[in-house]
Amino acid sequence: MRYRYGGAGLGFLLGCLWWWLGAVSQVSFQAVYVPFFLAVLQGAGGFYFGKILEDYKKQAHHDSLTEVLVNRQFFKMMDREIQKAKIHEYSVTLLVIDLDHFKKYNDEHGHLEGDKILKRFARFLRENVRGNDLVGRWGGEEFVVLLPHTCLEAGVDVGLRLQNKIRQQIGEVTVSIGVASYPDHATTAAELTAYADQIMYQAKKQRDCLYCGPVGGEIKFWHRDTNHVPLHEHIHECM
């Protein structure tokens, strides 16, 4: 949005400059008002090309199918968030989410239906996290959600809430989730990503399951067919 208004403003100002120069140098209608109309045209042109620049930037940073962040942009923004968390000393939690049996769903229903599920799931994620949370597509049927100012315990609560809503609203698929937090499990974005991905693959062995990394104890997990295992009592409080 800022690009289109910036372009419109710049174009209008340039046109007004031409109008002013014409006004102070000549008094004819043509000399004064033609530049004014040029100002309007330049403003409209600046708005149009600013919108093109915004659209190009969005396409470069967002997945064309699901409209969430592409993995490179997501992890770039995640690295910035971790750096901010180090400075201001707050927790950041990462959810790695994989759609269970998605290949089987694709084979049975076709790739068009599979794409619809991916789009629907991505929209579901965007609508069920906070405005400052990041949602990205890692690749295929794997998605990532970054929760700034969120400790492990709160991140697990978010993951469980998402799982329950997915069962209710997107009945065709279930998800496996791995949850890990900075600074509990990693000190860099790359370490946190690798750790959460490893935890997710443990959850994926069970399907429709959530695993979280340990803090002062063993890895904990939740499955729809078992009672919830309580989080370790030493999990850090949210900052």
C-alpha cells in the first residue's frame, strides 16, 4: 500500500512543480492548466506503478497457491525475530505442521482436490493465529507457524487448539505437529527449525499427534486416542 501512495504522491508533486513553473512564468491557460492535468496523470501513473511494485513484492514473498509466506521469506523473518528475542529477552515458539496421509488423499481425489485442501488449510492457519504471528509453507504439505512472545507451554496450547479445530472444520485430513521454542531448544533460527522438524517427524509416526521438545525432562506428546500427557512442571513461563 505504501508503494502505490508513495508513487502517487511523488507523481502529483512533480506535476504540481510543472504547474507552478508554468503559473509563475506565463499566464496563458495552456501554460498553467496543462501542467496541472499532467500532475493528475502523473499521480495516477505513480499509483498504478506503485501497485504493480506491491503485487510483485507479494508474489516474491508469498506462495502462489496458498498465499502464505514462501519458506525463504518465512525463515528470513524468523531469523530477524530470533535476533529481536535475544535483545529483548522473550520466548519464540515454532510449530512445524504436516498434513497426515496427504499423498494418499492426492492419489484418491486428484491433485486439484489436494490443492483445494492446501489452500483451505493455509487460510485456516492465517485465520486462527494472531496478526503478528508468521505462517509459511515449508514445502509440499508441510507448514510452519512462528509465535513471537510465546513460551513452549503456550505454543503447545496453540497447537492443540489448531488440531481440535482442524478435526472439526477440515475433516478430510489431520495434522502432526512438532513444537519447539527459543531459547529452550535452540539459540538460532536454523537450530530451532531443525529441532522442531525432528520433533514433528516423531509426531508423524503416530499421526494426528503433537510432540513438544523437553525442558528439564523428556519429550511430551498428545494424541487424540490417549489422555493428554501434562507438560513438565519446569516449563518456563511466557515472557
